[in-house]
Amino acid sequence: MQLIAYLQSAFGLSDDLLRQIDEASTTKVFQKKSIVLDTDHYSKNVYFVQEGLVRMFYYKSGRDITHYFFPENSFSGGSESVFNHKKSIYGIEALETSTLTVIPFTAIENLATGSIAINKLIQAILLESLIGFSSRLQSLQFETAQERYQNLLEQHPNILLRAPLGDIASYLGISQQTLSVIRAQK
Amino acid sequence: MQLIAYLQSAFGLSDDLLRQIDEASTTKVFQKKSIVLDTDHYSKNVYFVQEGLVRMFYYKSGRDITHYFFPENSFSGGSESVFNHKKSIYGIEALETSTLTVIPFTAIENLATGSIAINKLIQAILLESLIGFSSRLQSLQFETAQERYQNLLEQHPNILLRAPLGDIASYLGISQQTLSVIRAQK
DNA sequence: CGTTAGTTTGAGAGGACTCAAAGTCTGTGG
DNA sequence: CCACAGACTTTGAGTCCTCTCAAACTAACG
């Protein structure tokens, strides 16, 4: 789905706001395995995944860790760095050839100074992100690797099919070998 | 510090808004070990800790888990349930006799329909909460129990002194016994 | 069809858990 | 002011999950 259509259906923004967002944004195709956004850069962009699958990742002690997967019709962008003015430790990689709409967040911020609706949109995105973190936290703290895999399998079976095992392992917080073992026993 | 003074210094809200928030809020003293908010209830209140220390907790498989500690000058309240309309799994307990200001979030929401500044306040609270979760997640995923304890010791040494070990252990995501062992060796 | 990335398998090690029991602290009633 | 009960903390033994290191497979791509 296209960004504007999505915003309209999910948030019911006025035509005028939609037009302004549309004008500020650009849509680009990223090849499979290409880097959409490097780690450790300043970036005030938000990416809307129109088509395809991307992963947000970062480096921790030299390892590549998957922070999150973003399939079609989702917003990706290092929340913290977009809202703060900090360097983002996160990078974004296209796992499939993907069509992304790049939205400069500064444009959203400008609109936000004059529109309550846009503020609500921002809050909705923040809240969604918060809920995601919260459930991730619970899962890491209380579930075994096995259970986490099982949940992913039930909730996002397509990701299992579309992303490399290594990326999934780091997303689940386990080593690739462990994931392999878990997957074998079933 | 009192809520209004805090809001003024941290967010620079207008006198008019401050007055409205003040009028909607009430301040109460909770005895040590008393329950400020039960788990599994609907609650649209936000609590500002003027004095004392409270912990937010929930039950997971029959165990009492500390979600977070809130010392003086911080806002407590089950973010997710305040913003959604869901039951909160979180409860709040006073670890010390504490003075709390209870703010009905509906009042904030009402003000938010007409004030960009209030929207920014809401976003700031959400963002802070997001950053907190994020660092918690990282810590759980990559640090050993030992390191997590060490960090808490460095960043919030007072909590170690003011809260029971069992509550701290569940906050760190380890058993009380393990925390005891870690604390002994050093 | 060979090179490289991705996945599986195995052995051994270590951290944290559980269950269990002993020891210490704290506050209340005598 | 002391003694005792209940809460809190420590210590120990044994177990299990997940990790690392290492090596063998397998699939993908030019």
C-alpha cells in the first residue's frame, strides 16, 4: 500500500495534511541486501515500507544484531534518534528488494506545530513502538529460546521464511547454532 | 518537588495550563508497603512522585516482578494502559512512605485537544519511557547478571539502599539468590 | 562448477536456576 | 527493654539451558 493511502485509512488525516506529507516524501526502490541507512549516522528520516521487507540492526561488540523486522505497511526509523538529535546506532538493510517511502521527519515536526492530528499520529507511532518494546522485554526476560521461536513462528510466520536464520537468531537474542538446534527438534 | 513546579521547570507550560492541571490533580500520602494501585484494573491515572519511592510491578506466573522503580520527581503509571483503554497488568506499591500527586489522564487528554504544548509533553513522556525500555532491553540481552547489577549500582545507587533485595532481583531479571551471590563477590 | 554465504551438528564450559536450609534483621507485644 | 515471629538474606548442591569453538554440510550465484 502507498503511504498516503495508508495514512488516510489508518489515521484519517485531512487531505491538506496528506498532500503536504506526500510532497515532502520520496519513494525509492532498494535492492535486496542493500543498505538503506548506515549505522552511526544522523538521520531524521522515517521509512514507510510500501513493499518488501527490511530489518533494522546495530552492532554490539562487533556483532550484527537485528533489532526489528519491518514488513509491508510499517514504519521504520530509529525512533530515538528521530525524536532526539542523536546519532542513530541503528542501520536499515533491505532483506528483499523493497519499495520504501522516505519521509523527512522535520516535515512532520513542522506540521506538528500547527496540527493536533499530526501530534496524535506521532503519539500513535511512539505508543506502538513502546508496546513492541514492552512485549519484547517480557519475552526476553521470561521465555526460553524455544518459546520465543515458537511465538515468532505463530505471530510472524512469514518472517521465518523471508529472513536469513542468522538475522532471526540475533533478533531472538540467541546464537545461530541454538536457533538451528531449536528448529530441528520440534 | 511539587508537580506544578516540576512541570514548569521541565516543560515550561503556560500558567493557564498549569492551573488546569493543578485543579484536576490531588495529592496523597501513601504509607510504606501500601498499594497505590492494584494490578489488573482500569486506570487512567498518572502518578507523580513528589517524595518517596514506589515500584511498579506485575505478576508473571504467580511471581511478583518489579517493572520499574520511581524515585522523587518522576512519573509513574502504566503507560500502555493509560494511553490505551486496556486493563493495566501493573500495580504500584510504595516502598517508602511517599507523597504522590494523582493526575487523571483524561484531564490531560482534554487539554491535549487544544494545546500543542500538552501534546509535546505527552510525547516527551512517551519518548522517555521508550528510551528506558530500550536500554533495559539491551541490558537484558547482552549483559550478565553481574554487569546489570554493577550498572544499577553506578546509576541508581540509592535504589539499592532503599528497596528490598527481592524487588531489585526481579527488576534485574535474576533470582534473589543469584543477586545475593553477586553482591557478595566483588 | 567452484567460491562464498548460510546452516547444521557436536563437544565442552559456564552462568543462572531451583530447591532447600541456615542465618540475620526488624518490629511488636509482653 | 527483651524475646519471639515473620520477613528478608545468604549459602550450598545439583541441574539445565545456552554459549563458544570447531568442523562438516548445503545452497546460492556468477
